[in-house]
Amino acid sequence: MQVIEVVNHLDAATAQAFLEKLPKHIRDAFYSRADEIGYPIEAVLESAIAASLDPDALSFLDCKPS
């Protein structure tokens, strides 16, 4: 029997590998946003991907009260 591991979130190493392939100005924007809201870069990247695929996906505005 094959065991399948389910990964629910991006890990830091995968996020870094993805970010390294992006143009510098886009990568810098991701890091700037992560610093601005105080979230790990992998969470910011995952949120951006989710929002581009599903406009009803949760965003950081939903998670952080004003």
C-alpha cells in the first residue's frame, strides 16, 4: 500500500525556490508585503497564488482585524 502525504501549505524551502525564479522587482514586492504585514514569505506567496486562482479566497485583510 502506498502512503500519500498531504501538504496543505507551502513550506519555506519551496517558497524560496519559487521566489528565486521571479524577476527581482516582483520578488522584492513579495518581501516588502511580508514585512509590512508581519507574515512569513511563504504565507504571502501562498495567499497571492490562492487569490489569483479564486477571487473568493481568504486574504490577509480577512485575517487581520483593523
